[in-house]
Amino acid sequence: MSGAPDEEKLEELRQQKMEELQERAEGQGGDAQEAAQQQAEAQKNALLRQHLTDDARKRLNTVKMSKPQFGEQVERQVVTLARSGRIQGKIDDEKMKQLLQELKPDSKSFDIKRR
């Protein structure tokens, strides 16, 4: 009869060990994914620094502060253009204004008439 409680304890210890191993594996997978994401972000920032003037970067950062999704869209567009080799030289503030005009969503206008 003394064998059964020992087997139960052994099985319980095995379960605990398996849970610990699974948690570690999940943690390491998350770390690797996070490291890859940080590396991609660093590459994107390097490309932006390389292809944008200081004024254009300031304008883009201002847009990102007010409209984060639109700012990300513009960043992706600039990175895509840079990777495809379609950017000659650097994008200055005027070119950034043009790019923002082209990419901005159509704003809805409202005509309010008072009686």
C-alpha cells in the first residue's frame, strides 16, 4: 500500500515539471518574437533616418503623435519606396508634405446651414 502514494507524488512532480518547462518554452518564444520585432523596428528607423531629412522626420513624428495609424501607414510607404529603390536622394519637408497629401484619407466636408 505504501507504493501508491509514492506513485501519486511522483506523478504530481512530473506534472509540475512539465508545466514549468511549458512556461519556459512560451517565455523563450515570446522573447525571440520580441527580439525580432525590435530588430525590424530598428531596421525601419535606420531606413527612415537614411532617406528623410531632419525636417521631414520631425513632420512625420508630429503626424504620428496626432494620428498614429496614419503615421504608421506613411512610414510603411516610405520604407517600401526605399526598399524598392524608388527614392533618389532624401525626402525633404516639401516632398513629405506632398506624400502626406497623397496618402491622407479623403476628409468629409460638412456644410452646416443655419435657418
